Amino acid sequence: MTNASDLLAKFAHRFGSSAALYRAPGRVNLIGEHTDYNDGFVLPAAIDFSCQVAIAPRDDRKLVVYSEAFDATVEADLDALPSRATHHWSDYPFGVATILEKSGYRLSGANLYIASDVPVGVGLSSSAAIDVSVGYALLDISKHPIDRTRLALLCQRAENEFVGAHVGIMDPFVSCHGRAGHALLLDCRSLEFRLVPLPPNVQLVICNSMVKHQLGASEYNTRRAECEEGVRRLSAALPGIVALRDVTLAQLEQHRALLSEVIYRRCRHIITENARVHAAAAALGTGKISELSPLMAESHRSMRDDYEISCPELDIMVAIAARQPGVYGARMTGGGFGGCTINFVAAEHAAAFQQHIASEYQAATGLRPDIYICEASQGAEAIV
């Protein structure tokens, strides 16, 4: 993460004034994949990669936003904000400002300097980190009290309604509510959550497979439709169900004849994955970290075989990780068809794990992975 004093100095050089500084983290989902849009449960953690926003109020109603990543500046009038995305990096800060204004928050004009070290495009929620850090900063300098859950919902709206990305609530929620040293067990229906302590001697190691297969987006929409079809068919025998989180595994098996084989397997993944989320949270909460390994292995197999969202590279990476010393669990994480794996690794083995995964995965695939050794981080906050 960029040093705070360095970032404030860069802001002063560019805008000629002092600034306040805010940050919001990216995230990794430890277990609970594709359960969010089925009103289910997830267990993410905020990570120590974050987006930082240096900000100072202006006398007018203008937003002037500089992106360090793109080395570019954009401007917009708060009284004439764009109504739709332009497929430009500015869609994220302007989208958040637009939704905040539409939701009754009158914002002050401001100069913003955005710097992020969240890796982009690998499933660590770089966009939510931008949304939440910008939203938090704009609300705070405009003297509005910050309700973290409402901010998460507004950032989700900015992605859904302005940017056009059909994201769930998990990413902005954990970016808002994350706690250092903890994961977050979230009910995606009620938005109730509780913090789950992570063992201090275990690190979260994220391995980027360096592949992203193009069918990911279309298959994501297909999976959502298949889950909805499963609910529709099961509701003939189970009136009152709204989503797959309302169905038990026993009920699914009892009424399997209502479903095609593919729809049955999609439903089975969601139902069993919700159970694994609760089991993983219980294991972490009681310090029984050895119980994570079979849960994460089952999660990966379910995503590979029942939900069919893995790929050969992810399977290879998980298999290599599972045989390394000090590993308490390994699975793919994120939407699938490439992206990353998440691994619980004993701290004393993390450096060796990083080296072995890099060399063995490259030997097997010809690809050299990016590997990030992370800790669970604090959610959105004012720094100075």
C-alpha cells in the first residue's frame, strides 16, 4: 500500500492543497461460491490490498478525479453527472457519486486522487475497493453520517445500475465491514453478519492462475438461470420457497425427479456449499482449522463437477497446493473459468509454499502465477 505521507504529498503537488485520506480494501472469498445470488451464505475476508483516496473539498460543485493507475484526470459537475457508463475508468467514481446524489446525499465538490494496489481483473474486487473508498470519502467530507451497510448497498447499485455489472452484495459489504484478523459470515438475504476470527499463525495465500476463459460471463448468467429454474420446479412440491437457500439437501433428493440431471447438480452445489460455509465458520470459530481441508476440497470438487465452473489450470493449482506442507485447505475462489485459488497456509510455510506453487505450476502449465501472501484487513476507514 502506498505510504500515506507520500500520497498526500502527491495530492498537494497536483492540486496545491492538503487533503484527507481514506482507504477501502479488496477481498477474497474463503468459501461460499455462487451462493450470494441464491440468497445464501458467504465467508469472505477483506485483504491488505486497498484503494486509497486523497480528497479535499472545492468551493464549486465540481468533481476533479485523478487516477494514478491511468495517469489521467477527469471532471464532472455534480449538478450534471453522467447518466450512464462510458466504459471508462471514471465510470466507478462518477457512478458512485451519481447514485449518492440520486439517493438524497448532496455532495460537496472535491478534488480526488485515487491510488490502488488491488490487482485488477483477478477476482479480488478491485472495483468494490474503488467504489467504497470514493463513496466513504465523498460522504465524509460532505458531512453525512456513514452507515456502512447502506454505503455497501449504494455501491452495489452503482455497479448494477450505472456501470452495468451485475455484482452481488458481498464485495462492497466486506469492503465496508471487514475487520483485521477476521473473516465475515454474511447472510446475503438479511445482510446479518458476524465476524469469525482467523488463526493468527495462518496466512491467506492467493494464487492467480493467469488464465481467464472467455466463456465466464455467459456461463455465469446461465448458472443463475439454472438455479432459478431449479427453484421454479421445486416450488411445485415445496410451495413458499424463494431461493435455493430455502431447500434442504433431503428435500432436494426427495424431489430429484422434478429436475433434469444438470439442474439437480447445480442445485446440489448451492445447497451443499451453504452447509460448507457454516461448517467452515464453525471450525474457524472454535480454532479447529484442520477441519477446513476437507471442506475446501469438497467445495472445489463441487464447483468442478456439479457447478462446472473450474478449469484444468485451477484444478492443477489446487492439486499442487493440497500436497504442500503446512496447507490447511485449498480451493478455487471467485466466479470460475480461471482466476485465483485461496489457500490457508501456516505462516512458517508460506514463503516455501509460494516458491513451490510457482515452480510446479509453471512446470505443469507453462504459466508463471502471481502469488499474494495476505492477511485479513480492516474495512473502509479514514486514515488521516
